[in-house]
Amino acid sequence: MPSAGIAQRKLAKVGWLGWVGGRPSPDSIPFESFRAGLRDLGWHEGSDLVIERRSGDRANSAALARELVDLGVNVIVAQGPMVFGARAAVGSLPVLFSINGDPVGAKLVTTLARPGGMLTGVTALSAELSAKRLEFLRELVPHATRVAAIANQAHAGVEVEFEATQAGARRLGLSVKWFPVYSARDFDGAFEAMAAEGFQAVIAVPDTLINLQAGAIAQFAARRRVPAISGWGEFAEAGNVLSYGPSLQGFYRHIAAYADKVLKGASPGELPVERPKDLELVINVTAAKASGIGIPHTLSLRASRVI
């Protein structure tokens, strides 16, 4: 029993709206990282916290969000494109998003500093890192001029990402062709189209769908003997040459900190949308060797992790 004079915390209910990206089950790393973040902040499932979990795709995100509302959750955490259905379905309930793109460009918030409304969260703002990834690509394969970019066309702010990638490519003298996908079913067709064009490298615009298909991208890149680069460390761990961006675990622990604030009474509209606190450069030497690529010493020295 709590000590005299210390009020027992009211039971909180959090709704997790996960995105499966065409797979039969959701990616567990984001969810488990979020749970761990809440535990670190003093929340204990079964005593003062319940997490209701639903997972699906953007098409059924609104229906799943309504299920969570009917269960009486206090806040919904929407992963990736699931935020669009949540926004349409929950009314005045707080929604916390975790996206790679630009939430302002996607019209989720008014500004990053003052979101307004009932939505806020964390964004990887991957567009701001696009040019840096292309610089790493130039170091890896200085002779490359033609690059294929594969991207989930449904993720928030993809238009901004496209413009940032093209601008960075022009500065480096690279030609980039865009290959959009919408689900896991689209990747085989995209790979065939990319192979027919004879590209010298692949940029995978980071988001949950791309991360879920990182192994398939690695196999394609290995067959073509070209490097593939993206944003999450798990992309390199899956057999691709390089990734540069936020830590996936840290990203979702960051979301847990937002959930903690909202559960304690903070207004989402007054919580600024934040960027990741830590970025990591991960290099997979084994994948590089399999593609006939040597890792420059200057690049290895800057790596956060080498596989």
C-alpha cells in the first residue's frame, strides 16, 4: 500500500496504433522500446498502466483508432501513417505521432514549436538528413552518377523528402530516379524496374515500411553488387551497407516521454514536435565487401557502430 500522504496514481490507458506495412505482424522494436521508456519513467503495466494494442494499415487506421477510443484510452500513440486515421477518428483525444517526414507539410500540426490542436510527437525529419546520406554515398562509390531512390509514397511529408533528395543530388552531380511503393507487395516490381535501369546505388527513404523490407532490399542490392543506404540502424543490421539517422529504440523512448507528459496533464498542442536527440552512423563491412565496396578509413572513423 502507498505510504500515508502519498496519493495513488490513477490507472492510465494508452492506445498503441501500430503499422504492419503489409506484414502479418507488426514490428516489435518500436512497441517494446516505447514500453521500456514508460517503465523507466515509473509506469507499471498491471498496476497504474494499461496499454491497448491495435495494428493495421492506413486504410483501416480510423476504424482501429475508434476501437481504442471505445476502450477508454487516455491517449493514442500512432505509428507512421496510422496518425491520419487516428486524427480523423478520435475527436478531442490526444494523439502522439512518430513519423519520419515533415508533420507541418503533412498538415498534422501548425508549426513544430506550437502544434496546436490535439496532435504532437516526434519526427525524424529525414528530409534534413537526405543530403548527408548522399554525401556518404559519394564517399562509398565516388564513380557513381545514377542512383535509385525507393520510398513509401504514403508516408507523411514524402514530397518534402523527394525535393530534399533531388536538391542534394544536384549539388553532388548525381542523377536520382524515384521508385514509389505503397506496401510490401510493391517491392518486387520496384526491384525489377530498378534492375532494368542499371543504377549504381540505392537510397531507401527511411520509414517503417522501408525498415520492414530492409532484408529484401539488402538481397536485391547484393545481387546487383551496389550499396543501399537508409536512415535507421536496423537497415544496416539487416545486411545493407550503411545507415545514418536516429536510433530506433531512442526514437520510441522519446515518444514514451511525451506520453508520460500527456498522462500527467500536459496539452499536446503546447508540446513542441521534437527531433531525435541522437544520430548514429552504422556501417556494415560484411555487406560492403559482398558488394565489392571498400569502406574509406575516414568514413570508418566517424561510424557510431561497425558491423
